[in-house]
Amino acid sequence: MAEIKAGLEIHQQLDTNKLFCSCPSLLRSDPPEFTVERKLNPVVGETGKIDIAAEYEKTKNKTFTYEVYDTNCLVELDEEPPHQINPQAVDIALQIALLFNCKIFPVAQIMRKTVIDGSNTSGFQRTVLIGHDGFIETNEGKVGIETIALEEDAARIIKHEGSKSTFRLDRLGIPLVEITTKPDLKSAEQIKEAALKIGEILRAAKVKRGIGTIRQDLNISTPKHPRVEIKGFQNPKIMINTIENEVKRQQETTKEKKAKGEVRKTNPDATTSFLRPMPGAARMYPETDIPLLKISRQMLNNAKNNLPKLTSEHRSYLKEFGLNDELIKLVLKQNKMQDFEFLINTINNPNLIAKTLTIFPKEIAKKENKPIEEIYKIFNTDILESILEQVEKGKISENDIKPTMQKIASGMNLKQAIQKEKINLKDEIQTFIKQKPDLSINAYMGLIMAKFKGKVSGAEVMEELKNQIPQ
Ligand SMILES: [Zn+2]
């Protein structure tokens, strides 16, 4: 394959309220409260140039319709100035920048980035630099992180017909971190490795999960071909094929002297197709409605002291406790790491804690025919701590945990759930022997254990059987 020079640009939504108002970051699928219609005119930026991408869009003379919900306010409609930047989003962005080994800007100007496709009611997106000059490690060497910015997500495109576009305001203003790598990536394999690594680091922080919450773009050039930006490059399964196809396409267009810098999008079949010309440089000007963002030493120390661990670090931590791979996978997948760290102080039995956090709730959810989230809600760390304390004090056995949880899930309180039925073993065994005389001790044992499963101990039953049946 030809020589590659590539960089990644990744946008990840943070799991907080919106960036410049206190509306919830909630995507809606129900009908909107109302809609508003707008026309957008690109204006001359403060640098005096009209963005060439803006000019391109202007030729289309578009009308934009915005769907508005009760979870939106006047900020999203651009009828009210932005509020102060969301401090929680700043803290998370700081942690992410530190996880990427970045240097932090002590003071930064919030900027407006021209966006004229209608996806921002204001015609621009607010963005602020948080960190710069970081790096990640890959098997093929260090990959530089150029910048990390905190910015607002755009409105969602719902419908597009000719010159008319409809956008939903639910997504507008959700905090995003934008991670831009240096063009250090040199092979398809390294690009994929870096993309996965960046994803792992992001997931350690308080970010949104699931489809649409992370978006990756790839900037890629080959010899004698200008840089091409590929949008929607986030499916790991087709990454390598997409790169190989794009390199082939670039080499062919170079040969035919048709090479252009342009923005393309990833297709599901791992090819790319033309989206729009590459935007020019005159895209940013200062946001004067909001003061400078200052990162104090205290904020920085706070972020450093509370830096989240990566999945790979969690994995080796759990391995040290002797958990098997299956349980480690479950704890991480079900996001129970913090609960595990909390409960290990209650009872020094890592396997039991892992099972109590993952396997038992899953089995109870299935038996009770309830969603797993509902079961997780019942078994918060407080209630699990109380149950495990009973084991630690010897009031119930390890085997009692699941039945106890089962009873709590079906509505009992802890006290009721751990109360044992009084079983008169002597009488019960006598009755068994009368009903079915002349069986072997082992046969009685089997019958009794089946009837009083989990309520009597095998050793007690055996002892009583030996008393009653002459050897
Ligand atoms: Zn709002």
C-alpha cells in the first residue's frame, strides 16, 4: 500500500446537562411542542473573508425548520445569550485532556466556529480549547494529540428535501470533547489501533455511551494527493477496508490528475463518497457573550486527583484479586467497578462480590421477568453491603445470598428475607423414614435436601440421619 499520512478527529458526547444552558442532554423521539422556521445568511467573519464553504452553502438558499421540545430553552433557539459554561463538562474535559497526556491551557477564549448547514440555530458552534500537545502510545510508536476542545453538539438532521431541512433541537448544545491527533498515523492498522485506544480512554471518563454518542473522522493523504476528510469513520469492523479503498481511490485520481481536497463520508461497504468541498480557514471568531475560561490550579489538581482508570488498568486490578476472565468481563461490561471497590471493604471475598454484582442480578431479572436496570436499582451498594455484612457476621451463608436477593426483589425487606423458616429436622426425617421405609441413607439425604433446598445444611441432615438409622 502507498505511503499514508493520517490523523483522527473524534467527537465524544459527555454525560452531563448542556454546555451553555441547564437543559438536560436528552434525545427525544416523541412529537415536538412546536417548530420554528429560519433562513440563514452567512456573514463576513471578523477576519474579513466569507468562508468558502459558507459561500458554497449559500448558493443553495436553504430554509431550516427546527423542532423544539419542553426540554429546550431560548438558548438553543438563539433567542437568549448563552449561560456560563457548564462546570461539570469542563471538569470532565480536563480529565480527558490529562488522560491524553495533554498540557492544559490556563486561560482560553471561547470561540465561534462558523456552521452554515443549519444544524446550529446561531450559524456557529461554540468551542473552547482545553489541552494541547498530548500523546497516546501505539505498537508503531507515539501518536501526538494536537488539541482537545470542549464544544457544543449540533442539532440533529431529521428531514432533508431539496432546499428545505428539518432539525431537532434536542441534541443542540450537548457537550462534546473534540480530540484531534497530529497527522502521525502511517498505516491502516495503526489508525485502527489509535481509534480503539482513544475510544477506551474516553470511556474511562463520564461520557455518553451507545450509537451516535461518538463520531470519528479521518484525515488522510497519500503522495501527490491533497488531504481528504472522511466523516463517519467509527465502525472498527470496516476501518481497515475503508482506508485501503480510500488509498486506492486517491492513487487512481492522482494518476488521472483529478485529485481534490474534499470532505467525504464512509459508506457501509467500506468505500467513501463525496460530501462537500473542504472548508477554508476563516472559520473562527471570538464569542464575546461569555467571559474567558480560566482553569485554576485547584480545578487542575482536583482533576488530577480524581483521574479515572482505563479499562485495561481495571482489568489488571481485578486480576490481582484472583477473578477469572469471565467475571472480570462481566464486572467491566456491567460497569460495576466502583461498586466492587466499595464492597471489597465489607467482605474479603472478591469472587462472591463479583457474582453478587453481576450474575445474581441477571438471574433474578430473568426469573422475575424484569429489566436488568430495575434489578440493579433495587440492589444498590447500600443494600448489597447489608446483605454481605450478614454473611460476614455468619448470620447467613454464601449460598443464602441469591435466595435472599430473590426475596428482596419480590418485595420483602432485608429482615424478612434473611429470616429462616424453623425446620424441625428430627421430626421431618422421622416422617420421611415412615413414609418410605428401607431406603439408603444417601437416598434419604437426596430427598430431604431436595425438599429443604438452601434451608438446611447437608452436614446437619447427615448427622440426624445417622442418629435415626442404625448402621
Ligand atoms: Zn436550553
